[in-house]
Amino acid sequence: MLELEIKAAGKKVTIRTHDRPHFDEIVAKWLIEKFADKEFLQYASGGVIEIGIGGGFFDEHQKDKEGKQEECAATLVAKALGLDDDPVFKKLLKFTVTVDQKGGSQPFDIASLTKILHQQFPNNPERVIKWVEMGIKAKYWEQLQFFKEAKEEFDRAAEVEEVQGPGGRMLKMVSIISDNEQISKFARSVYGGRAAIVIQKRSSGNIQIFTNKKFGLRLFDVARILRIEEQKVKGKVIVKDWQKLESEGEVEGIEEWFYHKIGEMLLNGSLTAPNVPPTRLSLQRIKELVAIGLNPQAFEPSRAEICKSGICSSTRKDPCPWYEWGLYRCRRLRYRQATRHNH
């Protein structure tokens, strides 16, 4: 049996659990240390709280006790602390109960590594617990930033609009000026309204464009448009080849924009590429260009009616301002037009 002295609600308490505590018991201990109040100390009979043993409040092994069949020590502690319905803890508790009750751990997840570390340091459980708690704290910080800070910032500063996408679908596009690393993920989540596109501008001036994979959007048209327009604001369009302009990665001479095709993201710098110069395009202009790139039914306003009738009116003497972007909708239009003429 293992006994650990901790401070809970400002008082010294002994945590008693089995030797080589699993991830479940370590989460329970951490929850008590961080969130216990004086009311919770009612569970510390004689100054001792038993976790996962003893048949008490926090022993999930008592299968005959109603309501504990789908529990683990950590979820029982969370309920006693009033944390079980807090979204900040949902992922942590769901993972913990799954690996504890259903054996759902993977070789490199933190629950499996906890067991391996106990094997490596069989006489030093405190060392293992300290390492595991670093991971728990990191996940808690991430979720706190997501559900508290990101939500507050999203509610306060996000601009939400609808743009038309493929198939006539109306898509939610969010733009925001923020350095919060969780804000884009929050905007794409159900909590942020499940945005299909998120455009985030950082205080450095760098801008990232993210898509929600659930919508299956492709950014090759957007990549071409942004790379051409970026060259224009720099003073000269050097790269004009459409295939090169929609290629993955970065394009020489237009290093401002990295196209990540697997994730369908356009990154003007990132956490792993902090030295990329910020785009010279304004956030408003980028929003306009993204909306154009995503909508196959969008055509240059002064020519839109004739475009929709199946005719491309762009010529060398009277070029369409959008022709240089090489939009796939325009290429298809010109191909069909050429095919009709040939017949």
C-alpha cells in the first residue's frame, strides 16, 4: 500500500492507494490536491482519503454499489468535487475511465507509459507520479484555454459571416485577431458554431487560414489567388504558372504563403515557422479573396451574367481581371466554350 502526504484545502491529508498507482489514481490525487475545498474534507476520515481501495467513496471496484459500474476513482472524485459536468474535464475523465474500465490504452499513451515508468522505477512511485502529473497539468491547461479563454475571446472578438461554398452550401466563416493557439480549433468546434473556415490574424500581422475537415473544402483556388495578389502588393507578379501557384508547400518568391494540402490550410507563418514575413494583404482583402476562391459560382461582377450563360468574355485586348487567377470554374468554362467552337 502507498501513502502520500498532500495538501488539500490548506490542510495536510494522506492519500492512501495501492502500490504502483495507475493513471486513474494519479488523476484522482491531482484533482483533490488542486480543487478540494473544506467541504470535500468530509471524505478525509481521520485525515486519510482512500483512492481505488478500501471499499469507500472513491473505490470503483465495489461493483455492487449503485452507479459505480461505469466509474473509476477519478470520476468519483470529480463528482464529489462538482467537476464532472465541467467541459474542461470531459476529455480527461472520459479517457481515464475508458483506459481504467475498458482497457483502451495504446502503447504510447500516458496511461501505458505510467505502467512502464513504474516498471522502470519500482521503488520510486513519487517520481512516476510527478512525471504523470506534468502531463495531466498540460492537458488541463490546454482544455482550460480552449473552454475558458478561447471561448471568451471568441465571443468578444470573432467576426462571423456566411459565405457560399461548393454546391451552393452556405458556410460559416470566422475571422479574428488573436494570438490564442486554441482559438481556431474552438471556432471549428461545436462550441464555436462549427465554422467551416477560420481566418486568424496574429499580433505580428501573420495570418493563417484553416478549414474544418468535416466540410471537405479544397483551397487550391484560394492558394493561387492569394499568391498572385501577394505578388501584386509587393510590386511585381513574377510567378504566373497556375500549377506552380497551387502547389503544396511554399513557392519561391512568394514565401509568405505555405499551402498545407493534407490539412487544407494556408499558413502565413506558424508556430514552427515564426520568421515568415507577415502578408501585406489586409485581413479584409483576404476575407474577400477566400470567399471568391471557395465559391464556384462566383465570377467577376462586371462579367458575371455572361459567365453564367456559359461564355468567357476575356480576351487579350479586354482581359478579365480574374483571368490571371486561373480559377477552375473559369478553366472549365473556357474548355466547354472551345469544345463547342471546335464542333
